[in-house]
Amino acid sequence: MIKDYGRPPRADENRAVVERRLEEISARGGARETQSIEWRGNQVYLDVIQMPVGDLYYNPATHRVRAQRSHDPQRDVLVDDDPWSTDSQEYLGYLLQALPSDPSRIDPAFTELLDSLRDYEQTEPGLITREGILVNGNTRRAALLKLGGPRQPIRVAVLPDSCDWSDIRDVELSLQLRKEHRRDYSYINRLLAIDELVSQGLPLAKIAAIFRTNVAACKQDQWVFSCIKSMIDRSEVEGRRIPLIAFEDHQEKLKELHRRYQKDRATSGDRAELTKESRLAAIMLGFSKTDVRFIEADFQSRYLNDMLPDKLKPELPSSQKVAIPGLGVSVKGSSNAVAKAKELTNTVLKARAVEINSVGVEVSGPTEPINELKDAVSDAIRLAGRQAQLQKRKQAAPDRLNTAKAEIDQCVTELVMSRASRALDEEAFNDAVLSFRRSLRSLAVEAARTVEEQSEGVDWLRRVLGLET
């Protein structure tokens, strides 16, 4: 159900001004500025007028700062309960200027917008309802207020009189997700928008069309958002949780995790869960994408357990059975290894919740485990990375030979085709074979020096080249 935020205090005054200015444009005739938008499935052209920027209102339903609103939980609740109050509107204005991943800092993109408006003025019109609610142009309003104050004019197109909150949602998504738009939605706000549309029963194919993507990408976004919501729930400590904005910078790591999870799940559900839990823990500890890639299903058992202090080693839950609601029966839960991995991830999530919520505040929860966890995971990743590099070196020579084999197979095909068309350069081919023989001789010599045990392949290679065995 789409929330109805009601009408702002100046709704009647704004409606009178808007309609009067629209009538003036119509009566004047001649060329006039319009903006094209998608409206209820059709393309329509809306007249553009000027309004004092201070008379308009930020859209409390905007997806642009949906996740960032949790930066201040009390003011977040106020936006829902009293969206048109001065405090609510000021909070929305503050968030529109803030960096999505850290609302305590100004977004460089907002600074660029300020400079652009100062140097070139407004190039594209915003979009309002007749009551003065900004559907598009919220960030521009924040910038224009800074530059010229409440009487600064802003050019805006006007939506049809029948516009409701469902239309506001649809039009905002349609406009804000265009590729040419200056400032994209943050990653988490995009996930929130998709989740909202799914919850309202919109088919994934339609959602994919709205977001200029495909169904597979939308399913990936759903999986990632489900993981994020689960991590937030699991992180709760004395009422404190990890906020949504803490996940803004992890887009690529979470997408890569989804791809790996799907690949592992095709062969083993437990393997997929082990890799997922261990990688989630590392992601929440702030490790880079290249570090996270070293984490496999055996990461905890093979590398991490020896690095963890005893007090941080995960313990198995008291019950490994899962009750089925309504049936009065229980079934076997996840394996011991998966249960331990989940417990460790829970420890990381709770420690992060305490760390994030304790900035500038004295709290009673534990604050030390996060550093010990980071050190232990860092050491384990370093060890896993060395092992991965060693394995890569072990496979380097065979991989090169397999690549050469594929090229020779293709060469055979090319010879057959050239014989049919009598197109072979025989002299060049002879030179290439001689060069290949020299390379094979070098390969045979080095293989004999390197491969210590008797090898059928190396013996064959030496015999073919006439080398002594």
C-alpha cells in the first residue's frame, strides 16, 4: 500500500498560484517551454512555470534519501508522522546534500550542482504537483535555497490535476532512473525502490523495464536486499542495529557474492552457505573485494579457527533442529560447520552494530571484539591468499600447455581448410614448425629438470624430440 502523506500547509495557496500562471501561459499563446514525461503509460507534455523555491516542499516519499533517513531515527519517524513540519523538511534538505554512504559529510556531487547552478543557472526544469510538492528537482531546490534564499525562482513543470501519491511514485522513478540524469540513486535506495514495487505486486518484468535492466538483475537485487535485511536483524544488540546506509559501499562485493552463491549452490547447499557467511563477515569488517575473493567454503575451518582468540570462537547453538510452525514437528537444521559460520557472522554483525552506534556516544555493549576480529580475519585472508597464489603457480604451466593444445587443434582445422582451397603458405608453415620444435625442445629439457617422478608425458616428449632419457 502506497503511503498517503496528505497535503502540505500551503497546498491551497500554491494551487491558486500554479493555476493562475498556467492560465497566463495559455492566454499568452505562442511558443512556450514544456517538459515531456511518461504519465500513466503515455507520453505527455507539461507546461513549465516559475515558482519561488521557498514555497515548494521536498517530497517525503522520495527514494533518493530513503535509506539515509535512518541516519537520525527520531527525525526519520517525524518525517513519516509530520512530513510537512519545518523540522521534517529541514531534515530532508540536509540529507539531499549529504554523501549517501556517510550523511555526516557533504556529497561532492551536491557541491558540483551548486557550482553548475551558480555558473550556468538552471538548465532543466523540476517537476511539481499543483500543491507544490517536488516530484523531481528536490536536490536542485536544496541548492537554490543555498544560493538565493526562499524567493529564488525555480522553473518547474506541473503535473496534471488528478495526480495522486501513486503517480508521484511512478513519475519519480521514471525520471530519476534515466541514464542521462545527473545524480543517480544510491545503491541501497535503488534496492528499496525495487523492494517496494515487488511488495505492491508489480511483475519483475515490469520492474526491470522501469529500472532499464533485466529480470535476472532484479532477482539478484532481491537476493542482495534479502541478505542485507537479514544481517540488520541479526545485528541487533540492546536495540541497536546496523543501519541501511552502512551497506552503500558494498555493492560490487554483494553482487559478486550472489554470483558465487548461485554457482556453489548448484553443487552443495552447505558449501554455498559456508562461503556466503564467511564472506559476509569479511565484507562487514571492511575488507576489499580482492581480499574477499580469497574466502572459500573451507576458510573458517582451514584458516580462521587457528587465528581466533578462544573467547571469539563460535559455539554451536543449543538446538540444531528447526521447528515448522503449525505442524508441531522439527527437522534437522544446518550442518555444524554452517551453524558455526553463522554464529561467527552474528558476532561480527553485533560488534559492527555497537561500533557504528557508539560514535560519539558512551555505550555499555562490547567494543573490543571488532578489532580482534579484524586482525584474525586479516591474518586468515593473508594465509588463504598465499595458498591461492601457490595453487595458481602450480596450475600456471599446465594451463599454458592446455591453451597451446587448443591452438594446435585449431591449426589442424586451418590446415584442412587451406588444403581444400589450396591457400597454404608452405614456406611460412615450415618455418613455424621449426620454431615450434625449438620451443618443444626447451619445454622437454625444463620438464625433465622439474618433474622429479617418472612421467609418461615427459618421457614421451623426450623420445619424440630424440633427447637422451
